[in-house]
Amino acid sequence: MPKLFVFAIGGTGSRVLKALTFLLASGVKLNNTDEVIPIVLDPHATNDDLLRTKELLREYGNIRTGLQTKPTEGFFSTEIKTLNRAIGGNATIADTYVFELQGVQQEKFRDYINYEGLDAPSKAMASLLFSDENLETKMDIGFVGNPNIGSTVLNQFRYSDVFQAFAENFGANDRIFIVSSIFGGTGAAGFPILLKNIRGAQAIGQIPNPAFLRDAKIGAVTVMPYFSLTTSDNKLIDPASFIAKTKAALDYYQKGVNPSVNALYYIGDDQTKAYAYDPGAGGQKNEAHFVEMASALAIVDFMNTPDSALAVSNGRPTNPVYKEFGIEQDGTALQMGNLAGATKEIVSLPMSKMALFSTYLSQRLRTAAGTVQWSKGNPQISTSFLNSQFFNSIKNFDAGFRQWLSEMGANKRSFVPFLLDAPNLGHTVRGFEPKKKGIFGGESDVKLDIVDDFDQTLNKTAEGKAYGSEADKFVQLFSEGTDRFVRERLPKVMDH
């Protein structure tokens, strides 16, 4: 199967990659691939958003590694690999999802370009292109809204061992997707530079498969402003400049970027929350936002596009398309019912399954293990399994999932599709609760509690089946059981 390389640039790139990981874990399917290889480009190595995404990907990988039979549908069914593991291990590149930029740790931009060592004409040119503030910028916290700095530093990627390994492993039918914001520094600079280097790999020299890269199927999402920042004196990043920067970048993209991308997705939101001002030194931990989840769905849409619609000739897509994301019903607090039919068709069942799974983990699993029928055989899910390293990865991943939903629910605009830990599982998916029975009959609010109903669904699902290991049974049974439960007990969730 072809591979998908996802380049996640800057803090927004990491947050969109995190959203994609949760969608894939819940069973959202990527067509035309069964292997995703993320490559994160961010000079801010201690960015909390980046660190959280790295940890999430690590636990996802641990869960996949712990399964004897790798699922092809349902929970954790898509392989996510580091570039190192995708090429079978290579001592020249680290086994990490993050490309480590050279020369940015504790270094000012003036030192990076050797400003003092330039001859007089070159120094004069540098002074025209970069302000004194630019030259004094310490790049270990990113490019703090300055794409002119970012474009200079990120250009090193094309000469790196990582780019070499990527090119060597890229096949004719593989695809590329680039995630970036357009109103900051790292993303706005990184997207056009990366795109140029991929399409123009032949000019770099000594790059494997340059024709494959020149004519690659490339999609991208460019994220426009969807949050603001609290005001601060002497700030390096001015939120008042976000719109102006976006307009300038869009004008540049129209000429230099758009014609080179098969599918370009635009997204943003005018319902914005002001995050605490932090140019990077404080860790830069932003709350998850629905825009990031919608941006991840751009990747799903791109992978659902057939090869025939993504033809490229001499580095130019023959039929580039440009798309925006929209919801069906506007609101400041979105639920599943607010989403357009095509979006609900992709996410409603998988995410509802994951929400039910999370509630069961939280409320019931420890008392059910080894006692309820589904847990007793072929093989048994015992209390010792609940103390295993595999289950610890499940718990950590679930904690991240719950935090992700909680942060989206507290943001503006909020996304509140689920009531996690609902005692009545029929009320887990907001807006799709069963109706109470009327005096003359009709739909009944049947008791859908964890002990009586969901355990019975798991019992029926496990009946007559044998699994290769406790881990295999746990993931497969809950994926199949939650699917059955939604379809039988919450059928309206399936209406699109």
C-alpha cells in the first residue's frame, strides 16, 4: 500500500497531528494508505504542544506494538511510524517524529547567518532584509511570527539526512500532506519552502527519486487565524498583525504556492479566544481547538480523493482544487448535530465508540475484569492485565483523549459532542439521547447503563471467539462491541 507522509510545521502542525492521531485511534479510516509517517518541523523543541503530541504518538506506537494481530479496521487500525522505522532502521537519522533543526538552540539569528562575518555589501543586504529585532531573536523558541527568519532557517531541511531518507523511501504512488498556519512565523515560512524543495528536488542534487517528488500527489491545509493573544507591552508577537499577515501570505500563496498543490484546504474561525501571551519561553501550551480537528479531517478528505483526480505533469497538478471547511448549523457550542453530513459520516461512529470506550474504562473496567462473562476466557482479561505496560499505554492514551475533548469543550468556539462518564450510556452522545416513552407508546428511554446493557453487548460480541492475546482481545472486543452498541442502541448517531 502507498504511504502518506505528513509534514506538521510549527505549533499548529503539532496540534493538528495530535487531532489526527485521536481520529485514527478511534477508527477513522484513511483510504489509499495503511501507513502514516509524520515528520514534525519545529525549532521550538520544548514546545509543550509538540511534547504532548510526541508522547501521544509514542503511546499509539506502544499499543500497536503490543498487538499480535494488527487490526485493519476499528481502534488503532492505521500504522503510524517514524521515518526511521518506515525505512527499516537507519543509523543516520534518529528514531523520532521530529526533525531536529541545527544551529537554533540558544542561538541568535545574527549568529546563525554569521552576520558579523559577512562582507560589507552582504551585511548591508542582511540589514535591509532583517531588523535589529530579527537579528537578536533567539530561535530556540521558534520564529515568533517572523516568516522571513523562518524561511532562511528551514531551508536547511533540504540538505539534511532526514530529507535524504524521506526521498529515498518515497514511492511513485505515495502521497504528501503539509500542515501549517499562515499567520505566524514557522508555518507561514515552512510551507512554501518545503513545497518548493519537494517539487524542485531535482535541482538540489544527489536526491533519490527526484522525479517521484516532482510529480508527487501533495495536499496541504493552511490554517488562518482561529485564536488571539492577550495584549502585552514589548511583545514579540502582535495579534493585531494576524489578519494583515494572513492577507499578505495568501497573496503570495496565490502566485507561488497554489499552482503547485493538488488540493489546498483553507480553514479559520472568527470566534476567537485570547490565549495567554507566550512567545515560547513559557512552554507554549495551547488548548485544543475544533479548528485543529477539522484541519485533520482535511487529511482524511485528501486521502479519500482517487489517484485519477491528483494527476501531476512536470511538477504541476493538472487539476488543483481549493476547499474550505463548513458546518451545517452555526453555533458557539458545536455538537455532532451541527456538523455537515459528510463530516458526521466520517467521525460520528468512530468518535462515539471511543467516547463509550473511555467511559467504560473510567467507570466499570476494574470491577468487570475477571468477573463479567466477556472477560473470562479466550483469553481472560484479568486484573494482572490491568497492571501491564500495554494497559498503561491504553490509560495514558485515554487520558490524552479526555483532555483533548475537555480542552475543545472549553475553547471558543467549543466542541462538546460527548458527556463522558454519563451513568446512562444512552446519553453519551449529546443531541442523540433516546426519547422518553410517551403515554401512547413510541420510543423508550431504555436503560443503557454500563452494568446491564453494555456488558451484555460485550458478552454477545465475545461469544464463540478466540483471540491471540489479552491485548488483542481487549482492543478488538471493545472496538467491535462499541460498534455494535452504537448501531443497536444509538442508531440515530448513524443518521447523516
